[in-house]
Amino acid sequence: MLRMTGPTVGAGIDAAVDAALATVSADRLAATVTTLAGDAFTGRRVGTPGNIAARAWLASQLADLGAAVETDPFPVRAVPDIYAAPTVRFDDGTIARGLSFGREVSLHLASADLGTPRRGALGVAGVGEPTGRWLVVPAGMSLFDAYGHADGAAGLLLPRNVDADGWQFTMLAGPTPGPLPVLTLATVTYHAVAEAALAGGGWFVANAPIRRADVTAGNLHGRLRPAAGDVDLLLTAHFDGVGDHPGLRQPAAADNASGVAVVLEATRVLAAGLPRGMGLSVALLDGEEVGALGSAHHASRLAETGADPLVVNVDGAGHLHQAAAVEAGGPADGLLALLDQAGRHTGVPLVAGPVASDNRRYAGAGFAAIGIGAGMAGYHSPADTPDRVEPGTLTAIARLVVATGWLAARTPAGHAADVVTGKPAPAPIGGR
């Protein structure tokens, strides 16, 4: 259990809170994950029809909860798009065979676009003449150094580990395109290709169909309760995914349909029971997978308006192992204390750990922000499917968020600022 050093909040959790926690629905949570991960929303990569359709569906869900909904567009430049399955064949001098996309071979984010397959003999970067050859980059050689040995080369071949399901997971944020096609090979395949290259035989043929698109993203903001008092709670989760590849569905169920489901369910429960003086809003964020651009945009807007919310961000609520990871930033000592008390009450163990998501953008803008991560199977791959998102984990994290919100609402009037700054809050007269 995460042990907090911040204040002990005097307002406790009573039977009314337990009654609210009992209304958290595992079925509703699971249904949200299944819908967002479905074919209608096709991976939800920023700027794609699937992403836009998901945003429209989520806007309707927020409106059904009674929120005043706003869509806030912002530009995103140079989003990587593998627009065709690469055609890759390898001959070790004895037998030629095709390499399977997503498992044995994929495209590096630094790859130049090569639509037509290119054939060449195999070579090793830094050894011999590179012209016209597909060069195996030795382990330990950086891509930058490899370029220095690759004048006139057909392309570069880099090693890459696969995950437990055998996939090379997809990333969208990374280096800009370089001058050559760059392919990544699963470790076993890489060693076979490297062995053929060192032996001075074999050939390789491949294309690298990857382009970059400038797109328009859009955050969803939903205000359910005005910030009439001192405490304004903002629940956030990103709804975008890394998108599908040709022939490869990447449902993005745990990352982050699960976080969105938790936020929607927690919002439903809290909106029905929080006192009028407490503000409650939701931000369903776009562009997290391309560098948390949606939260950066939203945090900047909040700072311009003078808002000062307590931010709880959920990224990954798919598979709770021993504990949920918690990362705090900004003036969040008091918010951590609330979360710790909520974890103790709901039985969700918490550990300090990295949650590299939108919470960091809010914290960087000076807001009290906490990120919660409770696991994801099949990260950024076709294996991130709804059946691997545990209903029990969804329910546990939703209950944790609800209890945290209730505790924030029960903070004594006039002492909400103490929750933000970490100064001890006095117990109310007659309270626990």
C-alpha cells in the first residue's frame, strides 16, 4: 500500500458513499470498452474516421450524463501512417521466405517512405561497400552512426524485441523520417539475417509504405457541475489509440478504452451525488499517443482562464496485478492523501510508480494532478482486445475514483485549498 505523507482529511467516508460505490456497474464498464474497441472505431488513431466516430459517440455519452459538451480542435503534424502492409522477403542463400508483418518485421518511425519493393544483397553497416545493399545494423550501433555507413544503401535493418504475444508494438511518437527505408526485425529473424549478411550471401527485398499526415485532433470537454465552491474535480482519460495497420486490427481496449470507461462510470456516479458547491468536469483527450498533445492543449487553456482543478487521469485499467500505479505531479500532496484514503476504503492497493500519460502535462502546467495506471495486456498491438480487460479491475479503479471524488467533496468548506497545497485540513465539528 502506498503510504502518503500529506494531510489526513478530516471528512470521512460514510454509508452514503458506500451506497454510491455500490452503483458502479461492471457490465456498463465492460460494454463501454467493447464498444470503443469495436470495428466501428478502427483503432482510434488521431485524425482518422474511426477516431472522429469515437469522439462523436463519446460526446453523446457525456450529453446523456447531463454534461454541457464542447469539442476543442487542435492541429497535429506528421502523424505516421503505414498505408499498406509491407512486402518483405529474405533469402539466406538456401531458401527464400516471406516475413510476417507485425511479428517478424515492421517499420521504424525514422523510415523514409518506399512504396515499391526494393531488392538488394545483404551487408553489414560499417563493413564493406554499402551501395545497393540492405544493411544489417550491428547491435550497439546507433541509427545515426548507421547512416554514416550507408551512403547509397537500399535500406537499414534493425533488431527489435517482441512482446509476450509475439508482436512488435506500435508507436506514433518518435524520430522524424531519415533518408533511407528502415525496417525492424524480431530478434530471431534479425540474427538469421545478420548471419546471412556476415556469410556474404543472401538477398533481401522490401518496401516501406509509411507516410506522415497533418491532421486535426479534438478534445471533448464536459462540464457537469459548475465550480461554484473551492473544489473543482477534473477527470481525464485519452480516447485515441495507435490505430489499425492494413490487415492488422489494433483495438486499443486496455489502452485506453478502459480508462475512458472508468471516467464515464465515475462521472455518472459522482454527478448524481456530489454537493452543489463542488465542480465536476471531464476531459476525454485526443492525441495522447502522439506525445500527449491533447492534454498539453487543454492544460494551456485552463491556465489561461485561471482555472485550478484537481486532476485525476486514468490510463490503463485493464489488468490489476498487485497494486495500481500512482504518479503525482504539481501541488498534489493533498490530492494524494485523498486517493490514499480512498484506496484504503475500497481495498485497492496503491504503489508509487510511473504513469507516463496526460497527467504529466497537467502537472507541468502547475495543477495538482494524479495519474492512475492499472495494467494493460497487449500494449499497442492486435492483442489489446476487450476480452483481456478484467471487469474486476475496471470496477476497482472506478470505485477508487468515485471514493476520491467523494472525499474531495467532503473536505471542510474553506479548506479545499489545503487539499491542493498539502496543508493539514482540520476535522469538522462533530465529524470523524
